[in-house]
Amino acid sequence: MKLRLNLLRPAAVAAAIGGALLLTTAVVPAASAGATAHQTAAPVGRSASGDSTARAAADTPVSLNGQLRVCGTKLCNSRGNPIQLRGMSTHGTQWYPHCVTSGSLDALAQDWKADVLRVSTYVQEGGYETNPTHFTNLANSLIQQATDRGMYVIVDWHMLTPGDPHANLSNARKFFTDIANRNKAKNNILYEIANEPSGVSWSRIKSYAEQIIPTIRNIDSDAPVLVGTRAWSSFGVSEGANESEVVNNQVRASNIMYTFHFYADSHRDEYLATLSRAADALPVFVTEFGTQNYAGEGNNDFTMSQRYLDLMASKKISWTNWNFSDDHRTGAVFKTGTCDNPGSWVGTAPLKPAGVWIRERIRTPDTFPVG
């Protein structure tokens, strides 16, 4: 049985947050804490030259595609055409809010030309449970800032330990009720209801999903919901299973997708094959991946990573890369210290090798259908 070890990402050293972000009053801790660690012709709205000029309002991913919905096994735009979104995930907003600023989000939208931002609200480890009002307000601030830049937003309920999502059920209900009430009029939201369940059966995760989804749907009936899968969102592979348990026992809800996470230096052909098979049978969104090992550190395996990206492009599987911070690990895109003393956020100068690599791939023109 192929097991995935518990994924640890220590927090960054304490850093001054300053006034760069609305509502970012949390202090970055000094202690360590854990979490898991394209392609062709230019479409309307994206320049093949890759310049960093601001996109006109009519050229943003949201203005081009509108309200998203799940159609069959694909994520589709408002006209029913399958699309692929590509973008970045924040690190935990309790540790790195100073990496998600007006300047860095301008760079993500305009220089990187990202389609989507995943806002990761940790539940434990100094996150939501310590100050629900603060972290809800912070998530709302980031949602609005991404919206203002024409990007889609994944609202990530970043549960990790304990691995049973039922352990945080009441907090999840409150969080998604508050977020949905604030953002129900927007057409760019996706709700990710359980980051990485582990140590529990798929039926247990499914039970949680079937309780949380109605909470969201009663307020926001249109937004897609993303459901985490067993064994750190590996479709069970990291605990010796595979996607068949989901295929044969799907969540009783419409307009949903299932999430898959991988770290290319650790998760090899077995995981790649699982993703391929799962995407043929289910709607799949890769909400987290890295070019490093399962902890988001160590050497980058760009060759294996490109195999994943090629597969995701061919099947129009949307993705967000981990992570948009200056954490000391190789998986953070910014060089350590960048967020404390930012100069220009644009270009490759502030980026680690993984950041240079993923920026280049996000910047390649989208192939959004225009008809």
C-alpha cells in the first residue's frame, strides 16, 4: 500500500505585516506549523506577446467567461463551453497575508495573467478557529481584490489536521454561511469545502459534503462547489485506494467537482494515471500541486510536473499551484524576504526557480472559447 506521509509546512518567521492589506492584523508566528505542502493560439483578451500591461475590463477571465458551471466532466463557462483555469493558491493567510497585497495581486492578474486565485483559510494552526471574524473578513477582502482584477476565486476551507472534515462541521457551516451571504451576487466564486481529508473513509467525506453543500446552495445557488477526496485529496491513492470509490458513490449534489492534489517529485506515474482516469469519469479540479516533494520542498522535478500540466491541458483540468508566498521552501514562488521588503512584484527577479517556471506556464495564452 502506497502511503503519503503527513505533510508539514512550517510557518514563516515572524514578519511585519504593515498596512499593505486590508484587515491583516494577524501576527506571523515564529513557530513551525503544518499543511501540505499550455498551450497554443492566443485567444481574445490575452496577448501572445506576454506583455504586462493591465488587462482591459472586457478582457478578464471573468468578463470573457461569466458564471461557471459544471457540465458533464468539465468546468464550463456561461455559454456551456469547457474551459481550463490556471492560477495560484495563497499560503495560509494567518502566516503570509503580507504576500497577498495590492501590488502582488496586480502582478498576478496583469503580469502573470492568472485566471484564478485560491484563498486558503486554515482552520487550525492559528487560523480560523482562533478568530473567526478576522479570518472571514480577511477572506472577503481577498475575494473582493481578486474580483476587482477580473479573476475567479476559490474559497478554500483549509482543513488538514484533524483529517476528518466532520471535526470542523459547525465552523464550516458558519464560515460558508458568512462568505456566501457576502459574495452571493458575484459570478466568480468557487467554494472548496474540505482541503485535504485524511484517515477517514470516502463515505465519511461524502456525508460531510452532503451537509455543507446545502448550506451554500441555500444562499448561493449558482457557484460550483469543490469536494476534497480521501487521503489528502489523492482520490485515495495515498491510502491504497483509487478513484473508483468516488466514481461508484458520488456526492448527491449537482454543479460539483472533486479535487486532486499532487507534488510531482513524490507523486509519480500511479498518481498521474489516477488523475487521468478520474477526469474521464468525474469533474476534477486540481486545487493544489507543486513541482517538489509532498512537503512542498526539496528539488523541483519540472519534467514530471510538465507531464501533469500536459495531461491537464489535454483534458481541460483547471489548476492552482501551491503557493503564492515567500516561505523558505522551494515551493513558495517568491524568494525568502520578498514580502517583507517588496520592490517590484513583476517579472522574474523576485522569484525562485519554481516561481519562474510556473509563471511562464500561467502566462501562456488561454484558449477560452469566444463563441
